[in-house]
Amino acid sequence: VYNATKFAVRALTEAMRIDLLGTGVRVTSIDPGMAETEFSSVRFKGDETRAKGVYAGMQPLSADDIAEAILWSLDRPAHVNVQEILLMPTDQASARDVFRK
């Protein structure tokens, strides 16, 4: 279900960008990599030791990092649309490739 919802969000974003073409409305997709949120706590049903283990040995993104990217995209001139931002911690190269110290 997780992957299907990610695909649905991408499809919706691309469709909105096409449907809103010419209106001046900008549509941006921001895809963060590993970010320290409550997601892992929920995933592991409140087991904080397991949740923190997800980020062990690496520095994940913070909510502030993602917010800064959002603000940056909004601060572009009106004629500029940032189509998408793929935001990763420097310790992460892909969904499965993470460097841990």
C-alpha cells in the first residue's frame, strides 16, 4: 500500500501540473529521504529503541531541513516552477543505500 500511495501522489502531482498550466499556479513535489519523524515510532508500535535504530549511525533529515526546501521553492520568481526536489541526507544515496558510522 505504501508504494501505491507514493505512486498515486506522483501521478496526482503531474496531473495537477498539466491541468493548472497557464494559471500561474506552481506545483512542486518534495520527496525527502530518511527524515526523523514519528513514522518509525508508529511503524514499531511505540518501541522507541527500534524506532531510533532506524537512524543509528547516520544523520537523517529534520523537519526543519524539509521546511527550508519548501520555503526555498516558494521563494523563486513567479515565472519559475521547481518541478521536484529530491532531498536526501548526505549519508543516504538511495532508498536502500545508507552509510552508517
